[in-house]
Amino acid sequence: MKKFILLVLMFCGLFAIAQNFYGGQKFYKNSKVYSPSRTFYAVFQDDGNLVVYNSRSGTSVWSSKTQNSGNRAEFQKDGNFVIYNNSGTPVFSTNTANKGNVLKMQDDGNLVIYNGRDNAVWSSIDNNKNNGETWSPQNNIIARGYKFRVNDKIYSANRNFFLTFQRDGNLVVYNNYDEVLWDSKTGNRGTRAEFQSDGNLVVYDVRNTPIYGTKTGGLSGRTLNMQDDGNLVIYNARGSAVWASNNDH
């Protein structure tokens, strides 16, 4: 019995420091995949979110944004990395089927899928840049008439906070620890969100009925700003705040 326990502990220890994943391997909840220097690691958390952390600072540098929806994660035999919900529906995918060969956690904090020729076919850094996320500091300001696309992210200039319209219909402000700072409380009801031409930020349901609004249509709301303090603010043409998420209770 003692030998069996020892073998289990040895296996868990080896698994915890594994750097590479190959086709058919699964991410188990709370198991960590470290970079060679152990500076960064990827972990599939209990909440269903796959997150890359800096092990020294404890800050997250990337996540799959599947908190409260991810149930199991696997680097499949076809080379695609997928996270599924409880119903077996994919909620995140790298779209690398028939391309990926190995998944590596690198010392630069980048989670990368390489093909058989050792060419990168997907990386978490490029995923951040190309998955509807805005990196330019000017893009933390949204003009009137903007329609949110599902899972797009509007970052603050310092990239410590972001606003996103989730697949469940909830409009949410997160920090880099994936903690909710504000939300429209429209989960499982909202179907679209828009910062309208009248300056009102509104979430609609499937019947096109408003189920959340900032009521700033008559206050000349001009811009929607995702600020560096985590506050989502609507300003008028004079630069005065007419609505702020910190005061929206």
C-alpha cells in the first residue's frame, strides 16, 4: 500500500512539472503545466477556466475565458485543444485540428501549439491579439453606435481591466484575476448589447426588449470608456461623467 501511494505521489509530481502536452492528453483540474524555468504555468482551474500565470508575481497573463462554463479540457489526438462544457459542447477551441502536434508552456509566458515541423500554429499571445481584443490604448474608448460582438473584449489602456459581452448574454467588467467588478445582470437573458447612437448603453433580450440600460440617452452620452481604475464610464461632449459602473448598484 505504501509503495502504491509513493508511486501515485511520484506520478503527480511529474505531472505537475510537465512542460509539453501531446495529442490525447487531458488537462485535469488544478494540475499545473510549467515552463522549463517554472516562471510561468498553465492551470485548468476548478471554475473551468484555463489560465496562464506568472508564478513569481501570481498575475494572470492569459485565460480561455471559460470560467463557470468549462468542464473538461483536452489536447485532442487531432491536434486541437478544446474546452467543453457539461453538455459536451465546445466553449473554447484553438482551431488547430489536423495541424497541432505538441502544446508547450514556454518561458516567455506564451502557451504555444506546434506542428510536426516545429512551426507554431497557435499561441496564447496571438490569440489575445486576434480574438477580438483591443490592444491600442485609444481603443479603450467606444464611440456611439458600437455594437458588441460576443466575447469581444475592450481593455483599459493599462490592460488591467476589460469589458466583454459574454456568450450567456451578460455584459461584464473583469480585472486580470478574472474577478467580476461590474455586470449588467442579464446572464441567460441578453442576446445583444449596444452603445447606441443616442448615448445609451443597452442590453436586449431575444424579443428585442431592453432588459438593461444606463438611461443616458437624454444626457448626451458621447463615449464609453473602460478606465485604468476598473471603472466603466460614459462621458458627454463636455467630458463630464453621466454614468459610471462604480455607482451602478
